[in-house]
Amino acid sequence: MNWLETLRTAGDAVRAHRLRSLLTMLGIVIGISSVVLTVGLGLGAQDKVRSQIDSLGSNLLIVSPGSSTASGGVRGGFGSAATLTVADAEALADSRVAPDVAKVAPATASSTSLTNGTTNWTTKVVGTTTTWQDVRSRTLSSGRFFTAAELDRAANVVVLGPDTVDELFDGRDPVGRTVTADGTSLTVIGVLDVSGASSDDANEDDLAVVPITTAQRLSGSTSSSVANIYVQADSAGTLSAAYQEVDAALLTSHDVTASAADFSIATQDALLETANSTNRTMTILLGGVAAISLLVGGIGVMNIMLVSVTERVREIGLRKALGATPAAIRRQFLLEASLLGVAGGVIGSVLGVVGALVLPSLIDQPVSISAPAILAALGVALGIGVGFGVYPASRAAQLTPIDALRSE
């Protein structure tokens, strides 16, 4: 019996017991579809995190202040001190100090209630310079950004985020209108495009951007301290060099050592790695559950194949009496198990792809379809069919013709 005839015979045996074959494949179907969806959810989450971090700006370094210590000795976390100033940002923008730095944007941040007529909304007010738009890679959907002249004279102008516009103006174009912040009227000169980025404590589309001089006047503060300094490197290739230059410049200007640094520098890669670590852990956990499903499916294949061998003892004896070799018998049962595994893998992959297309609209979470994951899943399904079919096939091949034909 050649391979083609063996394959046809194995197919006939699988089709002869459709319900049993379907129930046998069920474990594999569940396991494979779980693998496809698990990998898709993990990749989708990583893509979402990467897009959100990329929306912060390209080739970006984020410099944050160090921690503060209260009079009682209680230490705050990083960012709670006032160790960064506008002068630090100006120094970093000097090409002689940091030659691999393209642009620098200091930023202050405060929560302020904005009012438009009878409508009010509390949002984050960012005070910064004219370079903020380029450093943060933000574009405008309408209007313009403030100018250097408006920065110098602390003009009462503001650029709003799209979510803030929705809350204060109900989606109407606000350019040319005014909003009130702490009793001061600010003219809306522009609206930012949607970035889609957010974190646990900030929505990058819900903010109001004003000149840093205006922000200082609104808060009544005479301090030149800033909440963050955003630094853009010349290119991705010079990001590491820019990091070293910024670090060295601030250590020198603050007269501190690296072990006692009163600031921290975060890169996009570091942010991405931190954000993705949890996603990887969950992916591994869910993948383990899927692996258990595949193991159960493989055991099901082996059990059904053993039942099939028991039911077909006389058939095996007759084939051997007619000249079938043990290798031919073993090959037939291995092909039957392989067909069950591959069929379960195909059905599971299809269900996984369908789930990847449907789930995003239900859970508001992107799910990526990974071709390598699907191919790997099909390979695993075939491996399960072969691996768990070896023992039943070997038992069938070892039956002697006389004993098999004598069996009732």
C-alpha cells in the first residue's frame, strides 16, 4: 500500500466516525484557537503601547526631577522635587553642551479649571516653549501654535487638546474664542490633533498648552522650576549619545554625583520595556493555559486511537494476513492521528482568526493576527497528532495476524 492509498484509507476511517473525530479534535481546536488569540492579544497590546509611547515624540528623552523629603523625613517619589529649572533646559539646548540634542522643551504642569460661558472643565494646563510641538511630535487640526513673541510677553493665548474642546465647546471650532482660567481670559489660537496616547494619570488629548511665562503668571509663581524637560535627539542613532550628554551636563550643573543624582532620565525604549513586561507575563500565563488545552487534546487523540485499534483488531489481522507489513499498519494509524491533529489545528486557527477580527470591537483592545503564530500552531497540532498517535500505531503494528483474526 503506497502513501496515497494509506492517506485515503486513513481519511475514510476518520470520516466513518465523524462525531467521534469531532469530539477528539475539540481539545486541539480549543488549544490552537487559544494560542492564536493569546499571541494576538499580546502583540496587539505591545503595538498599542508602542504607538502611545511613540506619540510622545520621536527620539525622545524625558528628564524628571528627583524626590523630595518632607520635614518629617518622609521621602516622595521621583518627580516630587523641584530640581529642574528653565535654566537647565536652556543649557541642554546649547549645542556646545549637548551636540547630539536637536531640541529641548521644558514643561510645567498643573490642574486648572477652564470655563467657557456656563461650561467648565478641569484639565491639565501645560506651560512650555515654542519647541514643545516639534519635540512632542504634535500637529494641529486647526489654528496655530504660539510664537516666540507671545512667549516673551506672556500672552494670554492657549492651544487646546481635542478632548478638552469636546468638553468645553461641544465639538465646535474654538479658534478665536476665549476660555477663562483662574480669572484670566485666554484666547484659543489652536487645537491639537488627536494623539490617542494616555497613561494612568494623564490623557494626552485632554490638556491646554500655554506659554510657560503665561503659566507662571497664572499660578502666581516666581519659581523657574519645571515638571519635566523633554529632549529630542538628532536621530535614533544618536539617542544614546544624547542621553550621556544630558546626564553629564545635569550632573555638572547640579554639582552632584551619579549615585546622588537629583533627576532621572527615561528613554522611549525603557518606557516600552517597562510597559510591555506586564503584557509578556500575561501572555505567558495565558499561553500556559492554552498549552494545557493542547495537552488534553493530545491525550484525547491517543485515547480515541487506542479505542480505534481495539475496535479494528480483526481488520488489522486481515490486512496482515493479506501481506500488510507492520510499517504499513503503523503508517495508517499515524496518518489517522495526524489528520485529526491537522484538522483540529486548521479549525482552531480559523476560529482564532475570527476571534481576532471580532474581539477588538467588544473589548476595545487591538488583537494582531500573526502568520508565524498560526503556522507554528498548525505545526504543533500536527506534532500532537503524530506524537500521541505513535503508541496506538505501535500497538496496532505489533498485533499478530492469528491473534487478531481470532479476536471477537
